[in-house]
Amino acid sequence: MKVWIKYLLGVILGVTAAFILPLNNSTASDVLTFLTDLFIRFGRYFVVPIVFSTAVVAINKLRLSKLLLKTSLWTFAIIIISAFMFTLIGIASILIVKLPRIPITVDVATENYNIDVKSIILSLFPNSAFDALKEGSFLLVPFLFGGLIGWESASEQNVFKPVFSLADSLSKLFYNIAVFFTEIMSVLLVSIMCNWMITFREVFATGIYTPVIIMLLCDFVIIAGIIYPLIVRYLCHDPRPYKILYASIAPMILSFVSGDSNLSLPLNIRHGKESLGIRRRCGGFTYPLFSIFSRGGSSLVCAISFVLIWRSYSSLPISANDVIWLFLLSFGLSFLLGGIPSGGAFILITIICEKYGKGFETSFLLLKPAALILCSFASILDTVTAMFGSYIVAVKTKMVEHHEIHHFI
């Protein structure tokens, strides 16, 4: 059975359970929330080991083949351009389509969020290098540690051959374990989807957030169904760009339901290798970097959300200066969300509102009931970027072995 069919069945069972099971009382709700958190942590279990060990192999082979610079340039170009494009699409869509205002609430904010750039930089270099292997949320730390080992092991191949062989074996071992985990996640997805559906049902029933959900859905269809396939068609000269979308079904399902970029990473890597034919030296480099830095989905969601909040509070049109400020801040801060694998979109909304001031400091509370849904759309957009982006990099660096669609997992 295809992997995407297993995940789709998990979604169907989860939705069914949300309507059939008696989950209205607090005890059942607490149990379901506990199981969801437990299963998400279970899914993250081998993310750091596979990122670290594969980074050693990928950087080593890219340096030896003299493709490291070219691969890096293509990867970061796609990350930056996609974030720019997403932010532009988000602002354009919300300015063109005027959504209904959201009723003002009187909730009081209990937490303040901020992105400390100094702390992010310092976290790249822990007190002990081996502490990098304990960092489970900010994947740049173990990736950087593995990359340094891979880079240096390529300088003296004969001397460091045992190091590379060990990393190569561990990478293959952790990949096989990750395959097992991704299969199990299709079963655990039932609980995660059930919890997600209960929240979505409550939000959708109010009708307040339905217009913004429809807008995000339309933006997703335009980006994933039109823009990215056209880019692949003309940039990679690939006559079948929708095969990438087909290979992305399972990763998109998992990322949308969980809203967690780290959780879906092993599934991304697996489909990139076994479906799209992306070689390990490329996928082991691109997928972690897309997971860490490619958060354009959060930027798009933030841009739409802030303009919607503005219109809910004021009948005056938002000025051009404020639009430019919103664009630059959403675009720029999206690259700093690597240490926040889930919920990054809503945290970005919170930061934007606080920094704008002028009585908007707590206005993000208008969208708090729909935070889970907003983050789901941000996550699925980032997953699509990772899948299409990694394929483009692989084609441009000639590190792909094309598979027939009937061989896709």
C-alpha cells in the first residue's frame, strides 16, 4: 500500500473518531491531548540523529564532488525567493479581497513573545559540542556540528575514512529506523487528526474565521497547484511537474495536521529519496535547511492575519508605509523561526502586533482561537517549498535519479 494512502486513511479515521467518540468531557479531552503530544514527540525521536549523521555524509560528498557551493547557492536562493513570494502573495491577497471583520474580544494577553537574535547565534555554539546532539528543536545546531565533521573529514580522506564510514553507516541505520517511524506515524495520525478536527470543528462552527481559512486555502492551491509546477516546468524543463505534488501528499498531510516542521522532516527525506530520486548527498543537505530557514508560510499567514486584525480594529485603510513595514518585518523575521518547529506563524503574528504598538499590542488575541488552523496552513506551505525546492536543487546540481511515478512509495 502506498504511504500516502496509509496517511489518508489515518486522516479519515481521525475525522470519524472526532464525530463518533464521546470526547466532550474534560477527562477524554485531556487524554486525547496527552496522546497527541506523546505521539508528536515519538515522531521527533530520530530527527536529530538522522540530521546529524546525514549532514556528515552530505557535506563530505558535496565537498569532494565540488558541488557544495553550487548546492548552497541554489538552496538559499530558493529559500529567500520563496519567502519573498509568499509574503507578497499574502499581502496582495488580503489587500485585494476584503474579508469580514472579526468581532473585538476583551481577552488579556498572558505571555509576551520575542525573537532574541543574540540567543539564536549563541545557541549555534553550545558549551560542549556534544550538546548539539541533545538539541531537539533548533536543527541548525546538530546540522552545523555534523557539517563541520563532514567538511573536515573530506580534507584527509585516508586519515578520516573510519569517521566517514561510521557516519555513513549511522546515516543508513537511522534512515531505516526513520522509515519504520514514518510507517507507524500513519497509525498515530488517527489521534493527532482527531484532536485537530475537534479544534477545527469548534472554530469552523462559529463562522468567524471561515473567510480567512478559505483565503489561505486558495493561496495554497495557487502556490502548490500553479506557481510551483510552472517554475519546475520551465526552470527544470520537466514535463511532469505534478509528480512532485503527488510525492508530497503524505508529507503535506502530516505537516498540516501536526503543524510541526521537524516532525515531517524524516517523511520529506524519505519521499525525496524513494519517490523523487533525490540523492542522499543533496537531500541530506537541502531538507534540513528548508526545515530550518524556509518559513515563508508563516510570513504569508502573518501578513494576512495582521491586515485582517487592522481592518477589524479600524475602518481606515492601512497606509502604504505600514504595508511596506509589514512586508519587511514578516519577511525578515520568518528566517529566525528555526528554533520554533510548531506554532511559529502565530508567534510571528504576536511579535508583529507587539512591535507595531499603537494599541495593537494584544490584538493578536482576535486570532488565538484559530491559531492551530493558521499554523497548519503555514506548515503545509513550508513543506511544499521543501519538496519542490529540494527537487529543483537536485536537478540543477544533477543529483537526481528520476523514477517512474508507479514506483513512488
